[in-house]
Amino acid sequence: MNMADIDQGLANRLRGEERRGEPMARHTSWRAGGAADRAYAPAGLDDLAAFLRSLPDAEPVHMTGLGSNLLVRDGGLRGTVIFTHWALRELRLAGPGRVHADAGVASPKVARFAAVNELAGAEFLAGIPGTVGGALAMNAGCYGGETWNIVESVTTIDRTGKIQTRDPGDYEVAYRHVRLKGAADEWFVGATFSLPPGSAAESRAKITELLKKRIATQPLGEPNAGSVFRNPRGDYAARLIEACGLKGRALGGAEISRKHANFIVNTANARAADIEALIELAERSVKEKFGVVLEREVRIVGDE
């Protein structure tokens, strides 16, 4: 039996759902952008491993959850997109003071689960709109908390379908930055968080207060991808963008939010190109006026 026969055998045993030409506007919080050549929703971790093994070595792979920090250009996305939130959704206690969450679990759900089980320190996750996988990949944080501050271990998968457990020491971790030391082409499929004991009532109160603050300061009623830029050291991206007179600046169906200048909202069937042009405008304006280079929190992929 040759390798092609083996690959075909793997493909025949896959249990997930495969789609061709999948519109990525359905799967990103900006609700804009082109289609992916192929999309796959695995039936479970074992099925994901088998699917990865069935792919040609040169096939581009894009792992995504809720698409809350992703912009797919209007020309679409080459390769295969894998949706983690359709199957990788286990959330459980993993021992005293420990919570395990699969990569496809929404971060706010982890915050609530920890609170119910009288564990503290995860309340900030209620303010992160994406999944655990995305929070791990960018060390997402808000209101004084960061994801990797509570990580005990992570589970990863590579292109060969190999699954392994890694410690935080295997990674370079900084503000909105995570990089595996000396390796590449691995994705997070789960994490175990270590949390101190706390009060369920106090944690719920913190979560409620955090959500009230989000509602008051962020444009949650319009499609957006959260903060577009990282905050420069000692400053705020929103302040710099607003100081350039860009708050409310619109292009096509996209607008730099009137409520929070570090958000770009889709007000009326925006194209990805409209959103990207506003991102570039903010970068250019802040660089010219303040000499500050804004760093993006959002990922932009695909063809123009």
C-alpha cells in the first residue's frame, strides 16, 4: 500500500463535517470577508488528529474558534480552516483548584464555571469574547488579568496529529504575545488553569461589574473584533487614535467606533477592505502625529 492509499483511508474514516467555499463572514465577529477554500469542523480531538494527518504537507491550515480577532480579506482564504468551537468544548474540574477547558470553549464560560465552583482569579475571562484557544494564542487579557497568569499546562496538536502536554516554560509569554520556543506548527487544543479558592458570590459580583463596564464603554451592539491594537507601553491606543481626530471616521460600511476609538465596527455590510483601510489609516495617523507604531491585536489573512 502506498502513501496515497493510506491518506485516502484516513479521509474515509473522518467523522467531522467538511465544506467547500465556506463564507468566512459567517464565522468572524466582524461579519465580513471572503470564503475559505475548505472548512472542517472536527467531531472530536481524535478526529481532528486524523484530519490533520490526511492533509498534504503544503496545505495551509488556519485554526479558529469564534473568529473574534480575525479578518479574512474579500478575496478569500486559501487552504483549510478548522473550527475548534464545534467539537472541542469540554469544561470540567481537573482536581483541587484546577479547571480544564478545551480550546473551543468560550472564555466567558470558563469565568462563570470557575465562579460557580468557588475558584477565584478567572473573572477577567468574562470580558474576552473569543475561545480559550484564541486566549492562549495571544495571551488575551483585560481589566488587569492575563490568560497565561493562570495557565498550569496546555495541550497542543501538530500537523502530524501528535497530541502533547506542555508547560508554560515551553513558551515565550509577554503582553499579547505567545511563542513556542524552538518549534512551530502547533495549535492549542486545551488548557488546565490553576486557581485559588474563592467566594462564588464575590466572583459573580466581579463578573457582573466587569460586564457592566464593557457595556458602558464598548460598542457591543455592532459587529466588531474587540480591541484592534495593543496598548503602547504607558499609553492607550484609543487615546492616540481619538487624538488624531479619527473617532467616527467611516469608510464604506466600516467605522472607527464613536464609543471606543480602538474598535472598528461594521455598520452596514462592510467589506473586509473597508475595515483594513481604517486599520491602516489609524496606524499611519498615529505614527505621523505621535511617532508611535501601533501593533495589531487582530489577525488579517487571505487574498485582497
